[in-house]
Amino acid sequence: MQAVWSFWTKPYRAHHHGVWLTDAHHLFAWVLSVETAKRHYDRTCLVTDDDGAQLLVGRLGLEFTSVSTALTALRDANPAWWVLGKLWAYRLQSQPFVHIDNDVFLWKRLPERVERAAVFAQNPEWFPAEGESWYRPHAFDRAFRTYSGWTPDEWRWYTARRGSEAICCGILGGTHVQFLSYYARLAIEMIEHPHNAAASRSLGSCIGDNILFEQYLLAACLAYHADAERSRFGTMDVAYIFESTDAAFDETQARQAGYTHLIGGAKSNRALAARLEMRVRRDYPDLYHRALRCATF
């Protein structure tokens, strides 16, 4: 199984740098994410753009089995749709893989039951079908109809049933690469369709809605294709490291799984940032000093 990371620099420059305490801590996370995973996975791949390759490989000195600069093609894309970089990376894979966010650290190899699955991810998550939520599929669905947008069968089927499950993609991968590539293509098409883009603009800032097209659409695709009569992909099993969001962020369960995800505000937490810096300085001193030298790019 190949370990994959993606880095589209345009969203980082536009806004994502602000979620980290400093640029150096962003690079410390890259070091720890890549180096911990390399203990378990011999084949590693970075999908990035020209600037990302220059930063992470050329200046920071991270080593990968292969480096793709396919994301250079996104030079004119809206950086608010930051998930496009991940979706392109998913779509590019042709062998079983695990995509790892750069804020995820694998202290242990993924369990065999996870690696064998057609599709696997961090955990399922549920949200209220009505009321306040990070997910707003029905607002987008109404906007798509208003602007004569395009939606795939999976989206229409799932929203009609008021599906209220999504899938956290701190990691995402599996052995059924054809399905994962198909899902990623649908998500990219939904984001980039010109009528859908107009619908999205009518709803205001879309930065928070990236999860709708990565995590909600993935759940929709899996639910839709669970029916063998409806699916052209055959029977697919889905595995998770954790059974729920609460389990994923339970310290005992996370330690047992050997899995850390610095989600949201954890990236700017000073105590956690100090621990991250201390770990990288202790275990990877050369990369630590390189990170300090190239923190601003």
C-alpha cells in the first residue's frame, strides 16, 4: 500500500496558513506526518504543484518515492475550494493507497482489517438532518436547482433521503481505487461545473463547505453503491479506524490506535505546538533546522 500526501500551495497562501501557530509549525507537521508514516509504508507519494515540490522536497528535504506536480494545473482555480488538491490526489491513484493529511501522524501501521478494505477512512460522523450543522447539503441542493446546476445520481438519491452521515477524511484510502477515483471525479465536477459555481457563490463563502464535497459526497456514494443492483462497482466493504467522532478524539482510543489528528484549533494550540516542535527537534534534528530556515515561502 502506498502512502500519499497532497499539498496545493494556493489555498495555503490564501488562508490556510492562518490555522497554524506559525509557518514553521506547519512544516514541523509535514516532517512528523511523513516520517512517522514512512516507518510503516515503503512507497510514498507527494501530489503537489511546482511551488510545493520546491518547498517540501527542494528546501525542506522530505523524501518521497515519487513526486507529482499535477496540482500546478490548478493555478487558476479558486483557492477557497481547498479540497480540490486532495480530490485530484485521490483521482490520480492507480494502486491501493492511504492518503494522509499533513496534520495526521501514524505512530502505528493501520490495522490489517482497515488496509484490506475496499474503502477506509478515519471515522463516520453524523449531523442533524435539520438545524445547525457544519454540513448544509440541502441549502446547496436548492441552490443547484435554482441555478440549473449539475448533480450526480448519488447526490440526488442521498439528499432525497435526507442522508445525515458523512465520513471524516483525515485519512482516506482503500483497495478499490476505481471507485475512489470515480467518487473524486464526481466531486471535482460538482465543484467546477459553472452553474454549480454560480450556485455556490449565492450562498456566500464556501471555505467551510469543502467537507460537503469530500466527506458528505463520499458517504452518499458509498450508500448509493451499497446496492449491488444499482452499483457498477460490486460489493464494497468500508472500514474505519474509529467508530465515531467521539471515539476518534478519545485520548485512550487514539493512543491505542497509534493515531493523532491535529484537527481545527489544535493546530494553533500553543501547548500542542510546543510538543510538536519538541518531537521534531528531538527525532529529526536536520529536518527541524531546515524547517526553521524555510518557514516563510
